[in-house]
Amino acid sequence: MKAIVIGTGYVGLVTGACLAEVGTQVVCVDVNAEKINNLQKGILPIYEPGLEEIVTRNYNNGRLAFSTNLAEVIPGADIAFIAVGTPPGEDGSADLQYVLQVAKEIGTHMTDYLVVVTKSTVPVGTAVKVNREIKQAMLNRNALIDYDVASNPEFLKEGAAVQDFLKPDRIVVGVNTDRAKEMLERLYHPFLLNGRPIIFMDIASAEMTKYAANAMLATKISFINDIANLCELVGADVNKVRKGIGSDARIGNAFIYPGIGYGGSCFPKDVKALVQTGKEYGHGLRILEAVEAVNNDQKKVLFGKINRHFDGMLKGKTFAVWGLSFKPATDDMREASSLVLIESLLEAGANVQVFDPVAMHEAKKTLGESVKWCNDMYAAAEGADAVMLVTEWNEFRLPDWTRVKQLLKAPVVFDGRNIYDNVYLEKSGFTCYSIGVSH
Ligand code: NAD
Ligand code: UGA
């Protein structure tokens, strides 16, 4: 089977590499020539654990190729995945220009029957638009080639993308012909061993499933953050409350970790887009509007604690920030909560010293020289008035606190992810703030 994946970003590259890994012949296509040139040299555009090994192996064995030329690689393909970005437009709705551009290019260049699969996260109704673009492009060149469109939303998490793709909880496919269904069933068969399900449905339901999944997960996070903030006021400990509710199988332990708000390229934009879809249909999604509002406030919670501790006198003070990416194990800085915190600290006249294991290169594109870039967590703590844990990378989990205490001007820790043992830290002479625990 031959597949092409158009858009070689987080989703496209992981999809292409993992499909090649199980035997599919794959070409990943992108308009970004630098990205494609680098990939041909074995240089990956993103940090994603385990990905480099799979990309290199499959590139070397000839199952995975990279190209900027869709026209050249489309002949002979059975399936084309659209995996380009769907960023938020001005009103929050998903901007479909890249998806529709790719659909047009497919219609312009396809030569034989093709299943055109949208993997990008797109609102209900997009498959109809994709279909229209392909049809129009074919009409423009007087071609009449059979094809099907399908929807196959992706549920991978950054930082765990390879494992999520190879061992998915489920694969969701929206189709309206048996031919497309059989093709996708065959393509995904290797991933469905051990009883993992492929769930077929109509296309609109598949498109909606993706937004509903992300919205549900974002809701869990904003819910626990709201409860965390109340815990602080009433003298409860959200860490205990989390365990108490998570052990109820109906609630579950996943995605109820309080913190400094969800970031990343998906939850923020997908919640906005779904709210916008609701508005378009005259159906206000009140819960999701609240989810978004709570999240925007939560990104400021750590700054509020710092400001209160220092009685609003942050000017001239120096703060260490441990972790910048929106979550561990990725260099993705999109909508990272660290950016909101750092902006507030800088606005208040403070100096900021930062360290992140892999995201500093990416973060520099936004932060430039406004902060001091440090080589490790201890260098960031040197001479600082307090340290802030922002992204819970493994290497930040058990610092040498004696060393940290010596490096800091005063032993104060703001733990934005509740990973530290407050009791131990307080015993060791630190003042420690976390989320959802009254101080
Ligand atoms: P990305 O920004 O990392 O990559 C998109 C790529 O598409 C870029 O390399 C860009 O150059 C390329 N591109 C744009 N127009 C093109 C064209 N006409 N032809 C070929 N290539 C083109 O995006 P991403 O994070 O991989 O997200 C892609 C989609 O998948 C989005 O809809 C997103 O919501 C969804 N999604 C993302 C994740 C994730 O974890 N990042 C997970 C699930 C779903
Ligand atoms: C999320 C979903 O988990 C994926 O299933 C989905 O495919 C993807 O969005 C997408 O559509 O792009 P991702 O954004 O990569 O994946 O990462 P998550 O692990 O979901 O974390 C998102 C944010 O929520 C992070 O900022 C993280 O710190 C925060 N989070 C997560 C919490 O604050 N608490 C939690 O309990 C879990």
C-alpha cells in the first residue's frame, strides 16, 4: 500500500513514520523546502521522543521518503492524508485555508482512484468543502477520476506521539463508501492487534468526535483548576481531593492534574473553534466558554502568588523559571503558560533566568534577549529571589535542594505543577507555594 502524507509537522511526520514502520510505503510532503531538505539529511524539525529512530530507520530502508513535489509523488498512491495546520482565525473558528489548498492540489494532480483522508482537526462540514475543492480542480482540467473523502482525526499527544500512534486507544474513521472503509481498515490493521478498536462512523460524527474529545479533556483540567483554587480558600488540599475523586472509575485519574492552565497547539484552539461552531448554529456552548475563561485566569495564578509573596514589589527582583514548553517531552512553545508568566514578570520590572531541557531554541523565537538563558536548572537559580517550576520535566523532579538553597537569595519555591514534597521542603527551610493547597 502506498500513502502520501501532506503536511510534515507534528501529526504528519509521526503519521508518515509510523505507517512506514509497519510496512506501508510513505512519502511525506511539505511546502517548507528547508524542512524537507533537513529531513532528507536526517535532521528532524521537532523534538519528539522515539521519532528520530523510526524516521531514520524507515528512510534508510526506503519505506519513507520526503518531497516538496506533490505532483511527482501522487501517481500510484492509494491514500492521501491531509495533515496541515488549522490555526484559529480572528473569531476563533478554524482557518481552513491550508486544508482546502491541499484539497485543490490533490484534485489538480491525482491520476488514479484515491482515498483523501483529513487528519487535521477540522469542523463538521469540512469534508464537504474538501470534496468540492477536489471536484472543482478536476473540472478545471477536464478530468474525471474516482475518489473518496474520509475523516480520520488524530488523538496523539505531543511527547508521547509515537507510542500513541503505534498503540492507539482507538482509531476513528468517518467514511461514506465501502471502498474507502476497506482501504482504511487494511491500512490500520497492524495497529489494531490486541483488541484496539477501529470505530467507523459517518464523516460529520468523526469530525465532531475530535472536538468533543479535546473539549472534554480541557473541561476536566479547568474543572480541577477551579476546584484547586477553591481548595486554597477553604483550607483543603487539591492533591488529596484529586486522588479521592480519581479513584472513582467513573471519573478516572487522567487529566485531573491541577496546574497553571492547559497550553499547546490544540486544546486552546479547539475549544475556541467548537465554541465558534456552537455560535454559528445558534447554540451557545456555555460550559466550554467557562472552560476557556477559567484557563485564561489559571495561566495567571502563579504570578498572583509571587506578587502576593513579595507584596507587589517585584521590580529589580530576579526569578528562576524551570521549564518553558507547554508540557514535558516536547519543544513546542505554542500557547505555553510559561510565556504568560514571564511576560507578567517582565512587565513588573523583574529579571527572569530560564532553563528548559529542549525548548530554549524554540522559546528564543518569542522571548529573544528579554530573559537570561541558562545552561541548567542550577544556573537559573543562581542569585534568584525565588524559583518557579513551570514545566514538570523529569529532570526537575528531584533537585539537589541543598545546592538550590545555597544558590538562591532566599529559599522560596513556587511549584506550578504540584510535583514537590511541600512538607519536606518546608522542613528544609523553604517557603513553598503550590496549586490548590492553602499556604
Ligand atoms: P504543524 O504546524 O506542526 O505542521 C503543519 C505542516 O503543514 C507544516 O510543516 C507546514 O509547512 C505544512 N503545510 C502547510 N500548507 C501546506 C501545503 N499546502 N502543502 C504541504 N504542506 C503544507 O501542525 P500539527 O501540529 O502537525 O497539526 C496539524 C493538524 O493536526 C492540526 O489541525 C492540529 O489541530 C491537528 N492535531 C495536532 C496534534 C498535535 O499534537 N500537534 C494532535 C492531533 C491533531
Ligand atoms: C492533546 C490531547 O491530549 C490529544 O489527545 C490530542 O490529540 C491533542 O491535544 C491534539 O488535538 O493536538 P497535547 O496538547 O499534545 O494533546 O498534550 P496534553 O498531554 O493533552 O496536554 C495539554 C495541556 O494540558 C498541557 O499544557 C498540560 O500541561 C495540560 N494538562 C494536562 C494539565 O494541566 N493537567 C492534566 O491533568 C493534563
